[in-house]
Amino acid sequence: MSPIFAVHYTLPLNGSKDRFWSNDTVEFTVTGGDITKSNADAVIVNLFEGVTAPGGGTGAMDRALGGVISQLIQQGDIRGKSGEITLIHTMGKVPTPRVIVAGLGKQKGFDIDAVRNLAANAVRFARKPGIKSVATLAHGAGIGGLDAEQCAQAIAEGALLGAYRFLKHKAPDENGSEITSFSIVESDAAKVPAMDAAARRGVIAAEATNFARDLANEPANHLNPTDLAARAEALARETGIEFEVLERADMERKGMGSLLSVAKGSAQPPKLIRMGYRGRAGEGWDLALVGKGITFDTGGISIKPAANMEAMKADMTGAASVVAALGAIARLQAKTNVVAIAPCTENMPGGNATKPGDVVTAMNGRTIEVINTDAEGRLVLADALCWAKELGAVHILDVATLTGAVTHALGDACVGLMTNNDAFCSKLEAASALAGEKTWRLPMFKEYDEYIKSDVADQMNTTKKGAGAIAGAKFLEPFVGDTPWIHMDIAGVDNMPADKGWIAKGASGYSVRAMINLALAMAES
Ligand code: BES
Ligand code: MN
Ligand code: ZN
């Protein structure tokens, strides 16, 4: 099978360093053959909880090792629990020097998410000196009974997402190791071509996610709106998609007073990025992906407390995600027309900054009383949504680290969804689930409309009544009108405290693969 080269989009930022993160290039392949013959530096096999006599590829490896795996099961050293990883040194019994037995957990309830997470955890475990090449069974496709193509894609995603680290600003670690080749070994050669194609899709989706992670992890002094636009432009060049940036003067001409009100306090010029991918004949945009791009959120005049403010370098995760997703949608040649829009600016205090009580006017003429300058995401999104409508998008999805309140509601377990269209939202829910990304819908009852009413303008940018996440969505709703629309509040999940399965510590990459899957699903219907 032809190797899949995982090519990172990232270009040098300042030209000062030539390494960006750990897994610059991983050659990913699907090959037909006998896993016991693999001479990779490590071979990953698997075991369901409670199985005492392993079958399939794990059974074959057990026999080749003279029954070591079943003996370890008998001794109670290997139990097959989810997340359990056991390293066996093969000492010349088979060509590979190491066999890693990864626990699949209980067979009941086993699903594709478990496969993706297992691949991620196993790759993290395999990050040891001496391990450059890894071969693995197609976990889940054997006794697990899952679809072999889905497993191949999930393993590719898990491996690349699990290998991710943001090391750009750290000295190289001499004890570290980078996996440079990863292959799925499938015993049934007839299945290999389809699995290879599926793994290729997984690589593209994971690469896009890692690209978004890189942008979100980047400190704000290394990634201001101009830098973000440059990184998006490089991606657009590489994937051959349309690219355009509206400058401050363009925004003024368009009457984007809401977006501009946020940029006023910053010395950095705002950038409104637009990228377009046309995968079908004909004009029009089937889907607009709109991402909040605050490259640093101090809160502005309503300044944030110092504790954890550094996390606000990632307040452009929505922008990073829509840009990255569009690149992948183009690489996957989805048969649909998708536009990505990212309003990018810093939110800073300063002599020229917007003040609480100021009234600003968005592109559609609606006036907004800015009660709290820290509720800036909705202000930049308002004009971006107006522009998406002007461009003729027939579905709009916005992604934003919008509210701390969504964390109060849902924690870091899932994305908060708010919508004006159930059918469209169901599609995104299915697309997210396929990606292993959890979502939960919050209500948009008309009772919440009054939460954002203002005495002096058409609406205000905060609420005094609670339900902060919903109030954020209610703020946005008038800017999309009747267009089917979903608001994804990713503020609870964009930054994670620890590695966990496919999720990486720091920028998690949440929403990228959901959007890719949504575009693919919309292309089919
Ligand atoms: N970027 C923040 C939301 C956020 C908080 C994201 C924590 C990730 C982690 C947003 O701009 C913000 O400051 N929201 C305010 C809104 C409030 C002033 C109505 C918030 O949630 O406190
Ligand atoms: Mn804010
Ligand atoms: Zn913000």
C-alpha cells in the first residue's frame, strides 16, 4: 500500500526555529500481513476485559511468544481493562522487540470512540527512546465486530491526535522519541485498500485538528491577528482555496461597528479572514463556518482578574478551528461549497478602547449597548454572521469560546449547542458523535429573549438574569435571522487540563472533526 504522508500545514512563524512540535511527519500506512512477522520497534495488540484465551492477532502473537500473554492474564498482570497498557519484551521470540498489550475494556458497550482513544493512549505510551516505528492490529475490527474502515480511520485519528504535543518553544528533549512511522497490519488483504482510504481520511482530519491546536496553543505575542491571517493564507495556498482578508478600512466601509468596537483598544490591526472552498458546480455557499478569533482577551476596560488570564491566548480557538476544518474539507474534496469566516482582533484596554455603556452599530443596523467589554466574542461574531448572510450562506455554524457560563452548565464534558433549527442541529450532533466529540443542546425558549433587552439600544451584550451561555446565543440570533444556524460554545472544552484519549492537554482540538464530518454529511444529502 502506498504510504500516507501526514503533511503539516504549518510554516515557520519567525523563521527562527525549524521544529514546531513533536510529530512533524508520521508516515501512516495500512498493510496486509501477519502481525507476528512485523519488525516494527513496537507492535500493539489488544485484549478485551475478561478474555483468558486471546484470539485473532493477539492470539497469534501469544502463540508466537510461547504463551506469554495468556500466562500474564492468568497471573492477573493483564486484565484487558480500558486504558490498561502492558509492555512485553520479546527477547528475540518474534522480530519486534516489544509487544504492547492494550486493554479494550468490556466488550459490551465497546465502540469506535474506544478504538480512537486506545490508539491515542498507546501512542503516548510508545513515546520512548528506541521506538520510532509502531505497528498495530486494527483494534475493534476483529472480535470487536466494528466496521474495519471506521476502525482504520479511528486508529489513524487517535494515533496522530495522541502523538500531538506543543513543543515549539521548548528546548529539544534528548530522552524523547518521535514515532516516525505507524502502520495498521491487517490479516485480510482484501480489506486493505478500503482501510487505507479510511485511514487517509483520518490522517487528514487529525492533521487539521493538530493545526488548530497549534494555533490555539501559540502565545499571543507569537500569534496576533496578522499572524493568524498569514497562517490561514499559507493553508489556503497549500489547499488551493479562496482567501481574502478584510482590513479595518474595509470593515468601516461595510459598517461593521460591532467588530471594530472590540478592536479599538488594541495596537494590533483587526483582520476579518474569509476562506472559500467550492466542491460542487455552481455558486452559493451551502455552509458558513464562523469562528471567534480573539487572539488575546484581557476583557478590555471590564478587565479580567490576573489569575488564569494567560489561558485567554486561546480565545481564537473558534477561528483556528474553522480555518483548519476548511482546509481538511478541501483536502477531502467534499462535494459541497463551504465558506469560513474568522473575525480576528485582540480585546485590550486603552485610551481608545470601548467603554461600558457605549452604543455601537452592527453591519445590519442593529444597535448594541456594550454593558461589559469582556463580552466581546458576540460583538465580533455579530458582524461576521451578518457578512455570512450577505455572502448568501444557507446554513451557518458559529464556533466560539464564548462564555465561562457554559462551563458552569456543562463542565468540560461536552460542547454547548444552541440553534434555531432542529434538523440542522441534529446533523451536527450526529457529525460530532462520529468524531467522538460530545455535545449537549441548551434551550432557546423565547422567554430568554428579554435577557438581552436594553433600555438605550436594540440589545445589550450581557444579561443580568443568569443563563449566560444561552444569553450569548440569544445575542447572536438576530444577526442570522431565519437562516438555519447553530452556535457551538466551546469555552468548556477548548482547553483541557490533561491528556485523555484523543484529547490533548492544552488546546483540545474540539469542534474541528465535527465540522469536517458535518460538511461531508451535508455533501451527501
Ligand atoms: N473568552 C471569554 C469566555 C471564556 C472564559 C472562554 C473562560 C474560555 C474560558 C469571553 O470573552 C468572556 O469573557 N465571557 C464573559 C462574558 C460575560 C462578561 C457576560 C464571561 O463568560 O465571563
Ligand atoms: Mn471576554
Ligand atoms: Zn473572549
